[in-house]
Amino acid sequence: MSITTEFLRRPLMTGAVAASSRRLAYAMTEGVGLEQARTVAELGPGTGVFTDAILARLASDARLVAVELNPVLAARLTATRRDTRLTVVQGSAADLAATVGEPVDAVVSGLPWTVMPQNQRGYILDAVTEVLAPGGRFTTFAYLHAAWTPPARQLTAELARRFDQLERSRTVWANLPPAFVHRATRRP
């Protein structure tokens, strides 16, 4: 089953017509400190493009907990990834602290922020800040063409309120559609 099929079946749950590119996955995992991380959470792994990029950077004794709401995508990710560092949980990102059970060094998110209700987005961002260890990093992406929309601007404002440092990457043109990455840091 493809990401396009899941988008057509569940557009508000899936949020993307096409899988993210490897270049966007590289940008999402660059400069987040994954190489030194002990525990990492991934929100909305979908088909696993970011999952693979995270695993490529993680130490052999690190842990990655991937939380996927869509049961079809969660099952597919579980069936296709045979890495002992990876645990796939079918559930809500809003339950992140209970799901992970410990502070995490980084959270990588592929969630469709701009299509979810503002209160749901707030619950999930609160869950992220609750589970991040001091000095922890959060990374997510946004599509360039939608950056000016009210939901995208609200997301940027919510990130700025919750994190001590917020930066935006250069545009990743080799993605459909082109995107950029938000990187946020919690105070050490």
C-alpha cells in the first residue's frame, strides 16, 4: 500500500500525497544531535523515509520509538523494518510521554500540522515539550507553498512560544512539493 493510496483513503490522517524525499529526510535529521542521542521519538513515520534517515544516524545502542496513528502504515513499517533499535507504536502523538516512558533527546515529526485542528496541534506540541530532555531538539517540516497560510504561521508561532531557539532551514527543492525544516531547541 502506497502513501498516495493512504492519502486518498484518509487525507486528514495521512496529510501527504507523496512520500518525502531522501533530501528532505537528510535535512530533517541534520544538526539534531541524533548521533549522540540515547532515545529518539518519531511522530508520523508514514512509509519510513525519515525513520531510515534517523536509524542511519543513531548509535547501535540507541532507541527509536516511532508513533504512527494510521494502523495500515504502522503495520507496514513494523513489517518492513528489522532493526532492534526501532519500536513502532500504533497510537496518537498526543500520548507521547506515556508511549515513550522516558525523556527523549530528540523528536522528529512528519505530522501534517496544517491540516489538524489547532487544539490537537497544541496537545501534540505540549506532549513534545513534556517528553524532551533539557537541551533536546525537535524537528519538523513545512511545505514552502503553504508557509504563508494561517495554519502554517500559527505553527511557527506555537513553536516560537514553546522552544528557546527556533531556526528554519534552506528550502529543500528536491521534494514534492518543496519544503523547509523547522529546528527547535529546548533550554538545557
